Amino acid sequence: MIAVSIVQTGGKINSFTINGHADFAERGEDIVCAGASSIAQTAVLGLNLIAKAKVDIRKFDGSLSVKIDEPNESTEVILGTMILGLKDLAKQYPKHIKVIEEEK
């Protein structure tokens, strides 16, 4: 299962982590993994190129962790849209992806 963890502080999204594999199909053919990866990678592109945000990005096999140094209106819009996409994917494939939001 893919686990998506979204962390907010003071109502602003300051980090997210995506871990695991959907196990919906074999690697290279898994549409749930591909969907989650595409949504997250597009958000990272937006943070870097559109919002020009200072971000700490860490990628490992099956894991992506992103921390935003100074969340702002642009980062909120980009990450909020990412969350909508991931939640919609989780609604369609609840046995393969889970989105957890927490306030710190």
C-alpha cells in the first residue's frame, strides 16, 4: 500500500511523504503507483518552477519526502491540488493508497 503523509503547521502544508508500493499490478504496469508518482512529481515541479519555493527533496526507492521551508499562497495551491488528486486516487483504490493529514 502507498502511504501518503501530509503535515500542516498553523494551517499551512509544510511537508509530505509518500512511501510504499500500491501492489495493484506488477512493477512497471501498476497504474496506482504511476498515478500517485505523477501527481507528486508534478507538485514538486510546481513548487520548484512556479512557486520557486525553497524545498528539501529526498528520494529513495519507493519513497519521496518533501519539506517546504517557507509555505506561502503558491505552495498551498500547488500542494492542495496534489492532495485533491491523491485523495481522489485513494477513493478509487482504497486498498492500495491511503492519505493521512496531520496538524503539528
